[in-house]
Amino acid sequence: MNKRELIKRLVAGENVERCGFWLGNPHPDTWPILHRYFGTNSELELRRKLGDDVSWICPQFYKGAYQDPSGLALFNSGLDRNLHGSVGPLAHCETVEEIERFPWPNPDYLNFDSCLRDLRGAGDVYRLSGFWTCYFHNLSDLFGMEDYFVKMLTDPEVVRAATDKVCGFYYEANERFFAAAGDLVDGFFFGNDFGSQLGLLCGPDQFGEFIMPWFQRFTEQGHRHGHQVFLHSCGSIHPVIERLIAAKVDCLHPLQALARDMEAERLAADFKGRITFMGGIDAQELMTNATPEEIRADVHRVKRLLGPNLIVSPSHEAILPNVPPENVEALAQAAFETKS
């Protein structure tokens, strides 16, 4: 069985001979450190050396993927991304008409050529793709996070109108991309960090009213195109995992191990057998401070609890430069070891 078929079956909940492995998406500053340690020269060479089963190839992140003639970027908010959470350009909108006047992106300006090229050359790996569809984050930036949450209570019709604009774009973008990509894609991977270290960022009622309707539509969209659906959400999201399962999410990522109620023991007790897991190896403390032997022991612990329908991966995919490469090596090796 090749890697691609293995992960398809694993995510489908079928019996497989081993857990999967995904290195994640290391921070740009981490790649030179990893290349020096492993003696590699490219991302592809390193992933092959570690035995990576998964490739994430997202059309949204390519230079030139969105080519607005006026030069606007996707959901141009007029803010530096380093100011995440500051007051956004929609913060003072009080009517739907004001929302309509914002310069929303046009899917006619999308270009998928580079992404499709890389999908065709991905080789024997499971291909995660689709637009990142980070509508929760986009809205947090466009309103400013505090104003976004307040307006859910004070101006719900304004929030719904903006949500429809953001999500409507992503829905059409995915329709066009999935039609162009066809069976080059295996899993629709999209990301919205719904949790903090301690709980949901917004109330459960607001989550149901403003987040879940479009979330349901996106999961249905992925399945309609024949793709398994992966959700990325950092933080403590235990209170809504039942809703995610009901929405037919196939795989949950990244399992932030130190967030409240997100430890492998709790996830296994409450949800094992009803959803596949990807992640779970703590990147906040363990991968930065532990020895390689401790990393191996924890990988085997998580595999016992959540496997075999588990893709071993860090609990945050953007491995930072403070993670010793020896620990990355131990993570990859333990993912493939049969010891349990």
C-alpha cells in the first residue's frame, strides 16, 4: 500500500498497519537549521528523508495566486498582520450597506497555475489542499477581534453580512479550484483557530450562530468534491468537537496538547473512533525542552491512545527555530516504530 492510499484509509477510519506522519509546515527560519542537521538542500528532499506521508499544497499561499488589477491583496484590511487584533476597517460599520461598499475580493482574479503544477508533481503522498478559508481570522482582522465579538451581540446583521461576503468568496474560490484540481487533491484542509489556551474565543451560542452555518457548508463542499475534510484549529476547542463531528469533519488538527481538555487521554476517551486525529505531540514545551528519548516515549504514548487512525505531527505545524533538530528526528523515527 502506498502512502497516499494509507492515509486515505486511515482518515476513513479503516484498519491500517501503522499511524501516519506529517512533519508539519516549519517556520521559514527553521528550514536552514533542519537542512544543516539532516544534510538536505530542499524541502522535498528533507520530507522524503523523514518519510513524510502528507503534503500540504495550498493555492492561497502562492505569490500571484490573487491578481487584483488595483493591487489589493485578499481581504485587504489596511492593517499590518503584526497588529492582529487591532481595530479593523469594518469596526465602525453599523449597516449592511456599509459592508457592501467594502472592496471585497473577486474570484475572477484567482490563478491556480503554480499550485496545480506542484500538486501534479507531489508524488506518492497524501495531498492536502483547498483554500485556507480562514474566515474567522479574516473577520477578526476586518472588524478587530474585540469589535467582532461585540458586534455579534450589538449588530448581528452586520456581522452576518460580512461573514457572507468573506465566506462567499472562499466558497466560490474552492469551487473553481476543486474543479480545476480534480483528483489531484485528497483532503480539503482549512484553518480557523477557534480556541485559546483555556477555551473558545467566542461564546458557544455565538459559535453556533455565526461560525457553524458556513462551517457546515464548507465541509459539505469538500465532501461533494470527493475530498476528506481536515480542520485546523489551535487552542482548547473540546466544547465544540461534538459539533465538528456532527458536521462530518473527518480529521482534526493539530490537537494542542497543553490546551485545556485537549490532552490525548481526554480526546481518546471522548472521541476516538468517531474522528481521525492529526498532531498531538506538544510543541509548546515538550519538543522545545525534552530529550530525543522523551520525544520518542511521548510519540508512543499518543499512538497508543489515539492510534492507529492518527497522523503523528507536532501540536503546532509551524515548528519554530527553538525546537532542536534532534527532537524533530526523534519525532519522525518514533512515528514509524512499531514499539508500543
